Amino acid sequence: MQFGLFVALNALLLLRPEELFPEIEGLRLYLIVICLCTASSHSELLETLSLDSLRVRPISVCVLLYFASTLVSLCVLGRVSEALLEFGPEFAKVILYYFLLISIINTPARFRNYIISLLLLILVLTAIALAQHYGLTAFPNIQPAMQREFDPVTGEAFWIPRLCSSGIFSDPNDLCLILCFGILSCIFLAMTGPSQTFIRVTWLAPIPVFIFAMMETHSRGGVLGILAGVGCYFVARYGGPKALPASIGGGFAALALIGGRQGNISGGGTAHERLMMWADGISNLLNQPLYIPTGLGLNWFTGEYTLLAHNSFVQAYVEQGLFGGGAFLGAFAFSAWICMRMGKSIRASAWALEVRPFTFAIVCGFGMGCYSLSRNTVLPTYMVLGIAAAVVESNSVLLPAQFLVTSKWFSRCILLSIGGLVFLKFATQLLGMAGV
């Protein structure tokens, strides 16, 4: 029952039937199902959130710290009502989803079935997006995002419709990132399931559809996430010396084949404008030392530029300071680091080693996407982190002391947080000087 309810919750979150069919709007299906899901899993949730359990859950502690940082940042700026009554409760639903995931997806069988269910849901939302894009359906709440471009020869402006889907995937960048997850899921299921050729081909069959849809999104950040994710999958599976040269070469070849807006990652244009935004945001933070620990507050970038930062890590540091920036960076860093060390310095079960390349790939792929997109509080970010945490926690009794949440672990987190801010500061300056 728990697993079935959680799959239903994912279907409601990813497909948003109340947005597709306005006539059922107001049924509050999501609220009903998440309440049922929480009630059926309350004992597992309480165990997961206990202090003893959190001691062996470094990724979950980073997620909780980032949630706390958003509230603290708002309260420090006097926006207490917004923290407790507006933003806080909405973000808390996303955090609840994360903890439901790691509480329910706690066996190898559930993990595989969960990935299968997500792949099927991604196929459905991709089909909806493509059908709407080509006029086969007419859902009123799905509208293409129009991208303004300029002809390099004539200089004339023209508009490109960018593929979107329903709900949280009404943004083409979000849709492209979930397509990345779909592609990696296909590879994972094909490489780890039964060895029959027909079954493996069946799992790989959706990939051309996802690639076609990805190109229709015209999302550069999403493409970089896909290339990073696929490359990291093969590096984790076959080792860096074998797979890294082929992954890098394949990535550049893919960008050349894609061409157009998505194939151009050399900088300039909007990329340079965003880089200048990042540099300005970090400079504003550092020029106000009292706010360095807690940040300049939620929506600082939209208030200053009417735009998001288009970099989740920069946005976390500028808006939530060292507290939030370090926690957000730490969630991805610990996920990737622990997954990569499984089977090496970290003893791991056979199942954990089997899913390690997939987990490492989705964390790195989504992390790359987050470096060029602002996705700090959206559900897919915490779905990916939750999947990584579920794999890590299946091996929690085998975690070395350096990964356990202790005073030394917090000291390392502080150093990681400071190092991350210093890196972003100098990286943005150097890239700006290089004319990127």
C-alpha cells in the first residue's frame, strides 16, 4: 500500500492532472494522496528523522540544513510571516516528499520498480508535451516558451517555440532535465535487468524519443546535464581511464551534431549576462559581511534583475549565505562522493554496487544542470537527492566514520561551504575576464 500510494503521488506531481483537465481543478488530489502516504508511512518517517538515524544520513542532514537556511535567511531580514506562512509551508511539502522517498524506497525491488514507474511517467509527460507542441492536443495550461533569437547573417530577430509539458515542467529547462533522468533510467534498466536482448532493447527504445524532445526544448543547461550524466554513468561503470576520453570526445561530437542554440556553449550573449549577474550577486554578498552567514534573502536575484540567477549554487550562496550555500553544495557533493567511493574505500553490498553508476550519473547530470539553472526548491532536485540517499542509506551501517554526522563532519561542511564560495567568486571573475 505504501509503495502504491507513493507511485500515485509521483504521478500527481509529475503529470498534474488538475492542470491538464481544469474541470477537476479543486479536488486537491495531491493533498489527499500525500496525507494518505504520510499516514501510512508515519512510523518509517519518524525513524528516519530521529537523531540516531540522521547521524548516518549526511545527505538528509544537508537537505534539512538547506531548508532551515531558507527560513533563517528570511527571518533575519524581518520577513518572518513569509518564512512561516508562505514560502516555508510550500517548500516543506518538497522536503516531505524527499523523506517519504527515502522512507518507502528501502529495498532493491522497490528501488527498481520506482525507477520503472518514473520512466513510464516521464514517457507520458513527454508524449503530452510533443502532442501539444505539434497541435495534436489542446491543453489550455500548456503553452510553449518563446525564445527570441537573431539570424547571424541578417541580424533579424525571430522566435523559437520551446517544448514544454504540464505542471512543474512548464519550463523547457525543467523538462530537459527530467528527460536526462529518463535517458539514464533507460540505460540503467537495460544494463542491470535480464540479459535477454529483447528486454534490453525494449528499455532502450524510449531514448530516441527523449533525445528528440530534448532538442525541441532548446535548453543548453539541460543538454549539458544529459552529456554530463551519460558520461559519468560510463566513467562510474567502466572506470575513468577507459571511459573518460570516450565520454569527453562523445560529448563534443554530440554538441557538434546538435548545433544551433544548444550546441553553442562558448559563451557570449545571455551566458555572459548571467555570468555578470553571478559575479554581481557574490560581490553584493561579500560587501555586506553581516549577511555572509545567512545571505541576502529569498528572491534577491529576481528583485534586482527580475530574473533567477540561472545557477542554483550561486543562488543558494547569495540568497542563503554560507549556511544555505554550503548545505546545498554539500547535498550534491556528499551524494556524488559517497557513490563514487562505494566498492573502494566504502564497503558496499552487491546491489549498491550495481546501482552505483546510475546514482552517480543522475547526481552529476542534475548537478551540472543546476549549475546553469536555478532549481533550488523544486521537486526534481530532491527526487534525485532522495534516490542517492536511498542507495547510500542501504549501506549506512558500512559508512566510514568520516561520513557520519559528527562535530568533525560539521567542521568539514564549514570548510566545504567556504571553499565553495571562494571557488565561485574566483571562477566568475576569471570567466568574465576571459570574455565567456
